[in-house]
Amino acid sequence: MADSAWRSLNQVMVFGAAVFVLLMFVVSTLGTPLVMWLYRRRVVALMSARDDAERDDADAEALPGRHRATPAPLAAGQLAAEAANRQKRLRNVLITACAVYSLVAGLMMTFSPDVVLDAKAAALPERTPLQWGLTVLFDALLVGALCMPIVLIGTAHPRFSRLYWRRFVPLFLAAAAVRWSVHTDDSDGATLGMAFLALSLGGCFVALFWLAVARRHARQVAPLLNVLMGTMYAGMAMVLWVLLVVGRCADEATLGFTVLAALVPALGTAWFAWRLVRWLSQRYERKAVSDAQLQTGSWLLMLTVFVALAVLGFERQASGPWLPLLLGANVVALAVYAAGLRRVPPWPQPRALLLLRVFAHDERGERLLDETAFRWRFIGPIHMIGGPDMAQQTLDPHELLAFIRGRAREQFVTTREQLAERLDTLDEHPDPDRRYRVNELFCFANVWQAGVQALLARSDVVLLDLRGFTRQRDGTAYEIGLLAREGALTRTVCLVDEGTDLAAVQALITAQGHTGLDEARVLTAGSALDAKALFGALAAAASA
């Protein structure tokens, strides 16, 4: 009787875990775009606001007095080499941690008490040491394939979506097929059907996750939504437990008490979910974790649940305490990751990059930021004025929390006094993963010009995206004139295309007493952005 009850509970746990994973992916897929749309809509509304007590013009006396220190000269190509070196070392740290996790998880999948006891109960033939070794190897390869997105997310790879389908999905499906073929027994006539079902579920897994986190701004939101969903699911499970267990002993007189008792864990887990999200946001704001670490942690949690479902089954004759051992693989991997990061020192001479662009409503700005940040964040922070084109792209956890709480306005600079305070706390230090952050200033309509001028004074190099610029772009026209007036063209890299009105650009520069755009480094962008050439030009400008 006890064994039957335990098997029934085991089935319920496995089914509940499967529902949990499915619901989490559904929420990530459907909830993230909705949150992003609502956030962008709110940002657009606030950007058009203004404080009537503030002046519209930006003068030097009204700006904070701190300016950038003169950077030490660097050898040609040193910045580019240092960025590539640190990027490679971070990638190696992630690969090592994933390899350790895969090996430990593979051992747990092969030698877990569930699997070993079931094999003995079914009187399966004893395996040779070679067969056991191959089983561990293929189990570890399956988990390793599932770890590939951790490396891509951990380094904020700009081509995540392309590599996801070209490398991760084929490798995962191949590893899953090999794993099932190794575990196939002739005595089990349903193995082929189970393998087909497993591959189908795996295909749904990769498709749903891609829909949820294919773009970087979605990966910023999905982890927090997953935390909310996971804790709310735990509350639902507790409510069901109270209704099923306590309700069986309740009569009509105590039915109301039973319902109230079921609401207690629901309200408690809802409170805990909110506190957990706030804690994660505060950890990010205090630089205890980076954005990439939150994203990789979310994937690792999902991976652990997926591996658990791959081992657990509905027809177990016995069950052992293997799941805590699998969770131990997370602890070992995190320890290896932390030890590896200590061997990757941050770049000690950071160079700040100011990104100015034509506000557009296509994906060019997002791709530009992704490609630039992928390399530049290893050698310095990126400053920019917030706009509706990249509001979603740079959404940080604490900004998302402020939006959910109805306090998005608090993220905006409304006066020059607030601008001075915000600039004093500008984040110019590396995160625990040795990458610097993207600092975005959201300003009211009458403060943004002062914000641009202040950020320019604190930046070592400027990236001016003039693709699609015309005479009607008053905001970008002001920025061009500002660069010429402040003598910053020599440390500016301009990105132009066939849609750029070069005559208008030249007129704006010559109006400030300069010869023209030839003082800056000009790159022409075709149908595809040459990210390496752009980064090389930026590194050269910052080294001069």
C-alpha cells in the first residue's frame, strides 16, 4: 500500500513538474512581449513630457562640472586585443563550468538511485564498465548540448538567434537521439514510442524557449517572469494539497475554514514571489550580479528541471534521493564559475563610449547596440540617451520592477538638479562577470540636450549613427552641432549609409567653424553591419 501511494505521489510530482515547465515557457512567450509593449508605450509618453520650470536650452553653466579625465595613451590595437582576450577568457570560464555541470549531471542521470534500482527490479543484464562509461558520456553530451545557450547568453552574443538554430538545436536533437538509442532495451517494446515522444517534447522545448528569449530584451524580462511564475505555481500546489488533504477530513461546518486555510499558502507564496523579484532586482542594482548572470541562472534552472524530467518517469518501482544530488551539480558548476572569474581581471583603464543615433523604429539600432556592446563592454561602459527605439533593449531588472510598481517616472531625469545627481552615480565600474554596463539616461523633452552635453564630457569616444539622417531630424542635428562645437569630432566614429543626407551633415559642421565630416572616422554601412571594422575604428579613436 505504501509503495503504491509513493508511486502515485511520484507520478503527480512528475506531471506537476511538466506542467510547471510548460506554463513557465508559455508565460515567457506570451507575457514578455506584452510587458515590453506596455513598457515602451509608457516610455514614449514620458519622453514627451516636460517640466515648464526648466529651460529648453543647454548651457555650460547649467551642467555638472565634472569632466572626463585625460586617458592614458595606449598602443595601437591594444584595446581591441584586450577586449578579445577578456571575451575569450569569459567564454572559457563558462564552457568549463558547463562541462563540469554536464559531467556531474551525466553521472547523476546514469547512476541515480531511481535508474539503478529500476534496472535491478527489471532484472536487466549487467553492463560492462565500457558500457557504463559510454552511458555516462552520452548523458553528459546531452546535458552539454543543453548548456550551449548558457555560453551564448553569458557572453551576450549578438547572433544568439542564428547560433541557436544552426548549432544548438541540431546538436541537442542529435545528442538526444544518441542518448535514447544507448538506453534502448529489447525488452521494452515502447522504447521507440517513448523516444519519439521525448524528441517531440524536446522540439517543443527549444521552439518555445526561442520564442521567449530569442532577442536580448526578452531575456531581460523572462527570468523575472519565470521567478514569479515558479513561486506562484508552488502556491497553487500548496493550495491543492490543503484542499485534498485537509478537505477530506472536513465536513460542512468546517468547509469554510478549509477554503480559508487554502488561501494562506497562496497569499504567502504571492508575497514571497514579489519579495524574491525585488531581491533579485536589488542584487542587480547593487552590482552583485550582472544581466547575463541572471539570464544564465534562469536557463540553468530550466535545464535542471528538464534533466530531472528526463530521468524521472511514471512507472518507477522505487525512488531514491537523486534529485538533491542533481541540484548539487548546480553548486559545483557555480563554484567553478566563480573560481574562473577570479582569474579574469577587469580592464583597469576603462574607456567610456557615448552612443548617439537617429531615433528609428526598426531593428537597426538594436543590432548596432548588440554588436557594439558584445565587445565594448569588456573595456568600458556605454552611455546613451534613452529613446523609444531602444527602450526595450536596455531594460534592466530594477527598471522593470519600477514599471510594474507604477514608478517608471522615477527612472526619468526631469530637472537639471536630478541630472547632476544621476551623473554623480553613473555606473562606470565592471559587473562580477567583468563586463561594464550600458548606462541609459531617460530625460524629459526639455532636459535631454543638457544630458547629451554632460554625457559627452564624460565619454572617451563617440559612436554617431547617422543612418537615415535627414534635415528634419532636429535632435540628431543638435548632436552633430554639439560634437563640432565641443571639438569632439576627432574622437567620433560616424556610421552612414545611402539614406544619410551628407550635405546636411556637412552644413551643420561647417556652421560651427570646422572643415567638415572628414575630421571624424566615417564608416559606410551596407546591407550588413561590419561589426569588427566598427569596433576597430572605435578602439582606435579611444586609444588616440
